[in-house]
Amino acid sequence: MTVLAMMVQTVAEQKEFKLELTTHLLPLWFLIFALFLPRVALAVGWFQGVLVPFHLVGIVPLLFAILLPRLLVMYLIYLDQGLSGWLFIHVVAALMVVAGSGSHRARRRRRRDDL
């Protein structure tokens, strides 16, 4: 093998992208539960002390937990694992929620009193 081929092979091995579903500081129950009920998962995680290593102090994390809990969960996953499979799953879930929220309008039916 030539030197150039060995260098290309070494770089290709180092830049390999792996899509793994690993957990570091955030427990598995939090990652799964936050897919469906992110606000409740944040509250339970806060009471159990799961969120202590992330130092969420101040008014901004509290506002995000109340107004945009999915973004806060994605931020926590990014802090914990970086760009990972769990972050990708949560981004897809957030896009599905956003895509499905504005397209359906409830129709009101007017009751007729035929007396």
C-alpha cells in the first residue's frame, strides 16, 4: 500500500459516524419518557435529582421548562451526549409534534333547537 492510501484509510476509520443509543448521565427512563411527556419528565427528573449535574440555575431554564420543554430536553441531551442517536430521535419527535399541531382545526357544530 502506498502512503497516501494508508493515510486515507486511517482518516476514514477515525471519521466514522456511529449512531448509538447510549446513555451517560441522563437515565434511560428519562430519555424515553421525555419523548411523550417532556414537561412531566423534567419535573420528575428534577425531583429525583437527575438534572443536578447540568447546573440549571436561573430564570431561563425555568422559562424553557414551562414554555418549551422539548427544547430544554434536547439541550440536556446535547450537553450529556453531544450529537447522538437520542438527540436525533428527539428532534424527529419535535418535528412531528410541530408538523401535526397547526394543520388540524376542530370544527364547532352549532346545535339547533327545533321546537
